Amino acid sequence: MKSIKPIIFILPALFLFPIPNFAKVLRYSEIDHKLKETWDKAYPVSYTKIISKDTEGKGILHFRNKKKGDRYIYTFIVFLPRYKYEENVLVPEEEGREVFVKLYFDPVEKEEPYSIHLGEFDEKYEKKSKINWIKK
């Protein structure tokens, strides 16, 4: 009977506290196509290759905010070539630059759960959120 008492108290607690759903969160090895799709929707020119994934080396950043819910951030460095017009067609050149990209995943957003933000990332900007890293 002693072993049943802790289970009786723990079981209801599982339903009271929210548990994040990591099932929808893709690994870095599976996210390339989502980055490409989201990039193509957001920008008229495409990058040529992904130089680096998980630039922080910590995994996927998980934000939990009371108002916005759970959000996940993947970090990348991509190569964006310089483009030129040749006979009214955009042609990529050899030279270009490396661009830091953050791919946001918001599981609550049903229509477009992925979005892209360019530039460096600093987790200090999200002071009101609970932050943790997921190694996937």
C-alpha cells in the first residue's frame, strides 16, 4: 500500500502542469526542407547552401511564454550569393556573403508555423520567457 500513495499524488500533478510537446519539433537533420520552403516564401532570391547548422552548438532553443505559448528556434548560417541580371534573368555569381538565419517554429500557428528572421540572435531579449535548449 505504501508504493501506491506516491502514484496517487503524482498522477493528478501530470495533468495540472503543462508538458511541452516535443513530438512536432524536427531534428536539425530533418529541418533543411522547411528552411528552404520558408525562405522561398519570404524572399525572392534563394541561398545556395547551408554552411552551418546549430550555430550556438546547444541545440534547438525552446521558449515558453505565457501569452504566446511554446516557440522553437533553429539557427543557421547560409551562403547568399550576389545576383546579377543577364537578359532579364537573375543569375547567381560566385561571390556573396554568409547570412545568419533563425528559423522560428510556432506549433500553435496552423497556417504558417515556420518563419524566418535574419541577423544574430541573443536569448537575453526574451526575458519574460522560460528558455531551455533541446538537443535533437
